Amino acid sequence: MSNGTTPERRTRRQVLEMGVGLVGSTVVAACSSSSGGGTPGGGSKGKLVLPAFEPPKKLPGSIISDKEGVCPAYTQFPRRPFRSVKGRPGKGGSIRALVPTWTVPPPPLAKNQWAQELHRRLGVQYVADVAVDYAAKVSSTIAGGDLPDLFFAIPGGSPVVLQTILQGGFTDLTEHLSGSNIKKYPNLQRLPTYAWRSSAVENTLYGAPNTLSYINQFDVYRRDWAKELGHTELPTNGDEMFDMLTGFAKRHAGGDAWTFGTVVRGVELAQEMFRVPTNWRAEGNDKLTYYIETDEFEAALEYANRLWDAKCYHPDALSNPDTKERALFVAGKLFIHWSSLDIYFGNGLSGIEGQIKRVVPNADPQYFLPPGHDGGKCNPSGSSPGSYGVAAIPSKIGKDKGRVEELLSIMDYWAAPFGSDEFLFMRFGIEGRHFKFNSDGQPIPVDDQRVLSELTMNVLCGPAFQYYPAHPQTGVTAQKIIATNAPLVLKDPTVGLVSRTAMRQSSALSQLVTDYTNQIVSGRKPIKAIGELRQQWRKRGGDAIRNEFQESMSRVAGSGK
């Protein structure tokens, strides 16, 4: 398992076109823009001093990377977990929280042994409103006006969250968390600087981040099939890649297997190779260019269209959902796949890697990094700004300094580092009920989803990590993938900036781009229709978004952030 909070995977474009630039899972960060100077919601002004950072402990079996955006990997849990929190952080009573889940919701508190033990450990009763449909839940909660004490805020998860930030609905925590002030919360201090930076809205901190590495998804191909085609080594440029992809399609022209399961996958691969910007690119004088406006995007669509003409896509590639694509790959029907680290590796047989080897014993699925079309480097997809969301505190509580500090202490418990007793409980549960130690001292979850569902209310804030206790070396493999891809990512310069128009129009504009992309790739519109797309995008709000992001960029630069 990694940090265990990655949502169902989305393409980089599906995430970033939401007009946000935080992640997440998944995941994303932008907010909307205030009309005047200062910051959204009347937050902190002036230079943002990011929280002081304390590196994670070097434990036996730990691999700590010095590359930004690459989380630690672990191959062994300590035989004697250490304590990272002194005493109980709560002061009695109860706290309410709104948190998401991507699996089944937990049982009621009266039947949830993990929640009951959490109550004892925290010194307060933890009452969670668990959102399976995050956007719907936050909309109804915010509309009702009674925000819980802790609110898992995903700016990219619902426009109403962005609006609430702008209207001052959440407490500005900058004073509590910036610089050396963070030392009061030593576990939060171990969250990496890049996660705080990516989760800040302009120059204001509204919560503790749920940390992600810079890479959460990656490319996989069937190396055994590539060797059958004569490609014993990976292609080194776009032409060689085209030969391999179309060669597979020709060999399976009878319809028993396909190169791609969806149009999205072919387009994403082409965008990687042509180094299409990650959402936006800052040109000279900080002028922003959206990715669909670039020559690289046009070249990528041409490439993807050539793959369509060569019959590289599944017959239902325009409509197949992620679940269908995944099922096709597991069944041995696809040459190329794209997956999240969590979903692919799972914990042994539960991940896609384990599943496909059960279904197709001779399969040899392997990670690969696409080449640049010209033989240079690529811009890997599956990137994140470094955080998924933040544990925020409603502004109605902000005036009560003691309550704010209590809630920050509870966040500090949540952010317990790997190897601690608190981490073991928060991530794995209660020994004997939720997990058992194997002979190597690794905590192995029980094979009972009903029991494990008790832990699905624990998403809030904390570190990113790679650890797969049933197959410890998998964490090392996953970390190497992250470390290889992360330095190549062309970062989105709008992360943490704000645009009101993006908040209102991002969904409609995203659909516009998707519709044109699908029609151009499938040959229903000519390549020159990209001009219509750009014109429509600008007219329907794209230019306004650009201007607002540039204004936000100027405000941030002026504050010295």
C-alpha cells in the first residue's frame, strides 16, 4: 500500500481541466480568484513562510530519497514501534469530521471497533460523516451551513469548496503552521515542504495536506508481446514507438487483442511523447499558454489519429470506462495500460499485476517510460502537484484559539510517521482484528473487507509512502518509478493560483476539449478543427481564466512567495 488515499484514477487532463491545481489521489490545486488585492477569503498577506521541515527517521529497511516529490519506501516495519505523540491530543467531548472514501462506507460507530479505539486514543469521540460521493456530500453540507470541526477540503472535488475558501469559510492557519510555529506539531512538521507549497492558496495555508508524491500513475506494457514483435528493447523515439504499437495491432487484426482500450490512453501517450505542457505553460513575461494552444498538442493529436487509422484502439474505445479498460488488460486483451501505483501493485495478488499473472500466467507486464518523439525526454502523465486535499477548520471555530490548537493536535496524531505506534493503528488498525504480524514482523491485513471497512473513515492528512507488507520489495520498485518519472514532469505554473471563471466554467470547458479531441482522433473532424476548439475555448471562458491566473500570479509574486 502507499498512503492509501488515492482515489479512482483519472487522466491528468481530467483532473487538471477542473481549474484546480491541489492533489490528490488525485490531484489538484487551484482556487478561484478574488476580485481585488490580497488573498482569497481575507487570508494572510505578504510573503508565505512555509512550515519548517523535519526529515523522516531513517529506520531499518527505509529508503529515503533526496529528490523532491519522491516519497520514502519501506521494506520492514519496526519490531518495536515508537511513540510519536505524547498523551491524548483531545480535551474530551467530541469532534465531527467530513471525510471521503473510495471504497465501502464504515459500519455505525456502535459496531466499529476501530472508531471506538480511536476515541480512546484521541481523548474525544470522533464522529465522521463519510462521503462516498464527495461532491454531493460537501454541497449539501455547505448549503446547510453547519460545517463540521474538521473538513477534508478538496478544491478540485467540488466548486462549492473553492467558493467557500474564497468567502472565508475556512480558518487561515498560516500563523499556526508557518516557519518554526509548526514545531508544536512534530508529526505535521515531517510532512514535506512541497506538499505545503502545493496545498497553499496563493499565500495562505488553510489546512494540513494529505501528501502525494509527484507521480501517482504510470505506463505499463506487455513486454512479452513486444519481444514477440522483435522489440527486445524499448523504442527510443516516436517513429519506433509507432512501429511497435501498430505492429501489435496488425498482428491482432482479428480482434482478439488491442493496443489501447480507450482513446484517452492513446492521446495521453502521445502527449507524453510530444511533451505537451501539464495544463498550462508560462511563457515570457509570465504569459500563460493553455496546453491545447500549443504546437505540441496539435502534433500529439495527429499522432493519436494515425494510431486510430492503424486500428490500434478497441472498438468501443470512445466509450469504454476505466473499469472496462482495466478488465481488458487483466484478461490479456491490451498491449498498453496506465494505472495508479496503488491499484496496480495492490498488496500482492490483489493488485492488477497479481491479477493478470493469475489470469495469464505467462504475461510479463512491465513499467515503461515513453521516449520523447524526437528521441529526447518525455513529460510523464500521472503527475500530481504534491497533495490531494487538506484537513481544514471552519472559520466559525477560528476565533477559539484553544479549539484550533486542539484540532491541530488531532491532525498531528493523524499525520503520524511510518514506524510509529500511531501510524500502525491509523493505517492498519487493531492487531488481531484488522491485521496480524507475519513471521517477518510485517503487518498483514486480514482477508475480510467487512472488518477492514471500519478503517475507511480515516482519510484526513498525513505522509506519502510506499510500503507493501506482503511483498516488501514492491515499495522499492514503486519508489524507483516515482524517482525516474518525477524529475521529468513539466510542472503546472498555476498550482495554488486562483480563477473565478475556472471555478464556474472548468467542467464545461473540459467537456468541450474532450469532445473535440475524440472527434479529431477518430477522424470525425479534421486536424484543422483544433483551430475551432481553441477559438471556442477562448470565447467560452479560456481567456478570462488565463487573465485571472496571470493576475493571481502577479499577486503571489508581489508578496514574495
